[in-house]
Amino acid sequence: MSKPNQTETPTDSLINELAAIRAKGHLKSFEDLAREQGVKPMTNFDALLGVWPEEERDDGFEEAVLRWRREVMVGNE
């Protein structure tokens, strides 16, 4: 990894290094990977939402999170 110069932020340095790797053909873009894998854009956003499994709807998770938060708040007083 190259050292950033004084005006280059760590993010700039990483971007520049990734660009150099991509230019050498060693790093593919997301678009290239999607094209190679036959990935298509989502057309039905609702399909991402899905349905929560019935047997897990009332598993006590929400109550446990609330209890843990109260315990942490009481412990920090």
C-alpha cells in the first residue's frame, strides 16, 4: 500500500490504489461482476421484504432488547 501524500486523505489514497489495481485488470467493478454473473436489477421491491416466519413472530426478542436497554441505562446511572 502506498503512503498518502500530505494533501491526500486516507480515503483518497485507497481510491487511488483501487483505481491502479483496476487499471491492471486485477479488480473488477460491480457492474462487470454483475454482468458476468447474469445479475439483473430488482423490478419488484416487495420481494425483498418477504414475510417473517410465523413461529418467530412472538419469540420475545423485542422484550429482551427493551430489558437489556433498561439494564444498561440503570447500570450507567
